[in-house]
Amino acid sequence: MSRARGDLEVRHLQRVPTGREEAALGAARRAVFIGAALMLGLLSGCRATRPSRYYQLTVPADAGAVEKADVLPATLLLGQLTTSHLYREDRIVYGNGAEQLGTYEYQRWAEPPTEMIQEVLLRELRSSGRYRAVHYRRSNMKGDFALRGNLYDFKEVDGGQMSARVTLELEMRDLKSGATVWTHYYTHDEPASGKDVPALVAALDKNVQRGVKEVVESLDQYFVSHSLK
């Protein structure tokens, strides 16, 4: 009997360290799991709180809408630019190959591109001093000519060198006759000075200023060659 009891005591003594080791291993596994979960939570929190950066185009000083006696007796009404949904939102667009487009997550425009370009054009037309008045087109606004257009491209083009592509088309309609009397198509790739988003924004801004000045000059040439009655 004493030998059997001794065997039981040996077996019991052998099981105690094994149980403690299993408990320790279980605690270690739980600690690793909790630590990993906390790390993932911290990383997710860092991504969620990453600040967005906003950019805008350079807008010329507004010369006002005061009618002058020595300018063309014409009031221009500027309508909205139509475009795809990408350029009606605030995300900066980049091209990935000939057919694929993407957007930056944390680099955005202060306003949708169509609205910014429309304001640049409005200010340039006003500051030219060539027209009696230039307004945004509203339902109760009276004018002589209506401008409208479409924005096709306003994006980064990735090639040998990063560049900014702007493509737009504008037309002007005589509100008395209803006829389209002037159209202008503009497209240009402006090289960027670097390979980051601020360089892209600067190139897009320069491209828009170039395109708007070209539009204003083309309109001026139209009115020089077509006398107003």
C-alpha cells in the first residue's frame, strides 16, 4: 500500500508543474493577443486622424460688375461647367495609364474644380474691362450672351515627367437669336516642377490661368470682328 501511495504522490507531483506551465503559456498567448489588438487599434487610430490638405486655384481680384459707358454694350452670363462626377467632387484626380483614373484620399480641392474654374473665368472677364457687365447666370438675370461649357480633363498625367492636363470647351450663345456664335476648345499638358501633389496643383493652376486668358482673348477677337447692334 505504501508503494502505491508513493507512486500516486510522484504522479501528482509531476502533474503540478505541467498545469502551471500550461497556465503560463495561456497567459502569454493572451498577452500577445491583447498587445497585437492594441497595436492594431493604435495604427487604425493614426490612419483615421491623418489630416487632409486642401488646395485652391489662384483667383484674380474682382473688378466688380459696374457698368461703364466706354465698353461693349453687352452683358455676359456665365453658366456652370458640365463634367463627369469626378470633377464635381473635391478630390484631386490622377491618371494611371490611358484608361484608369484614381483619386488622392487626403489631398483635396477647397471647392469642386468646375466651380473654381468658373470663378477664375468670371473674374478675368470682369477685370478685362471689355464688357458692360459679367454675371453668373441665374433664372432672373437678364443678359445679351450666355457662356457655357464642358470640362473634360483636370488631372495629373503620369509619364516620363509628371504633368497637369486641362481640357475644356466653351461656347457662347446669342440670347436674342438663340444661335451659338462662338466656340473655343482648349487642351494643354503643363509640366510639373516636381513629383508631389503641391507641384501638381501648381501646374494645374498655371494651366487654368493660361487657358482662361486664351478664352478671354478669343472672346475679345470675336467682338472685334462682330459689331454689336
